[in-house]
Amino acid sequence: MMRRFLLVLALVLAAAPAFAVNPDEVLADPALEARARALSSELRCMVCQNQSIDDSNADLAKDLRLLVRERLTDGDSDEQVLGYIVSRYGEFVLLKPRFSMRTLLLWGAPVLLILAGGISLIVFARKRVGKPTGSKLSAEEQARLAELLEK
């Protein structure tokens, strides 16, 4: 019983992105529809922000899906469709931003942070190696230690 429930739940969750695209939005040409789905999965829903427009039920996402399909049926290439939408909504609409001078810090920040962390670990480790870990013993303590070691 539980296995059936989990199987049905898994199937529903796997098909969840398909629920966002309404049947009236689907193109008759399967090749164009596949291109539209691929492009829609690259575009961010401006309302949900962490979902693609293919996964979102927001009205703006629907409008963007229709716009993508309209541009494809007009004969635009995938790059032209993305370029058009980016020109209207900005780079933020892309789920995976393009590499450019404007996004250099975005792409380079993780590498820079890892390098800075590694360098700081090396510097701190080298500083600790040269320092003794214990404090110096007084004359009384040294005498007592020598006495204990002789026994």
C-alpha cells in the first residue's frame, strides 16, 4: 500500500513541470514545441524567481511562454528568442546567466573565495608551526620535573 502511494507520488512529482504548460499553449509542431520547452526551461519566472517559466503557473510566466512560442513560429532562432526576451527583461531572466564582462564577478567569485580561503589556511598554518604550544616552565617547575623524571 505504501509502495503504491510512493510510486504515485513520484510519478506526480516527476510530471509536475508538465502541469504549468496549458494545453492551449502547446504548439502543433512537435519540433517547435520541443524547442519552446527547452527555451522555457532556461528562462526565469520573474514572479517566482526560482522557477523556470516552464514550471511556473504565474500569469507572467504564461505570457512569456506564449511569447517564446510566438517568436518560434515567426521563424526566430533560439538565440534570437533569448536575445529578444533578455532585451526586454534583462539578464536576470536567464536562469543560467551568460559569461560576459558584466557577469565576470558572478562567475569568478566562487573561484576567488576558494583561493582566498586556501591561501589564508596556508598562512595561518605556517604561523602556528613556528610557535611553541606550551608556556615556559619556571625554575621551580623545571626542578620538580627533573626530580620526577629521575624516579
